[in-house]
Amino acid sequence: MTYVIAEPCFNVTDKACVPACPVDCIHGTDKFLYIAPDECIDCGACVEPCPVQAIFPQDELPEKWKFYTEVNAKFFPDRNEAKAWEGATMPDKPRAH
């Protein structure tokens, strides 16, 4: 099982989860962060620092956000945001701090 970042993270500028990850598997853009599923060690260290409760164990993602498993996975290995969102709709939310 891996951890997955879901919609509450969209347009959030606080990236406290990134330095909390002991294996540096959280990467992203100014719009969204992604967890590399092949690098995540399932430790959960990123969950508590997340200011918007956007990080879930893959098997505990709310049904409406299940597609974020694929969005996170498709971002890697190229770290390509356009590729990550192919076939999905990027949320339209104002930037939050």
C-alpha cells in the first residue's frame, strides 16, 4: 500500500509534508503535490504535517477521490503534470495557504 495525495491539496502553498517524508518521495508543482508510489515506504510520516488532511493510505481514500491513485502514479517517473491529469479533470479551486 502507498499513500496518495487527494483534492484538498490542490492549490495549497503549505508543503509541510515534503520535508516530513524520510525517503523524499513527495514531489510536485505549484498547483499540486504527488507521492511516488514506487518510492513510498508506507510510513505515514507525511499525514500529520499536512495542513489540509489531503494524504490518505491508498485503501482509505474516500470513494470520490479514488482516481487520485492514478493521478499520483501517472505524474512519475517524468514528473509531468499534464500526463498525470490525462483523462481526469483538475480541480478549479482558488489558491489556499
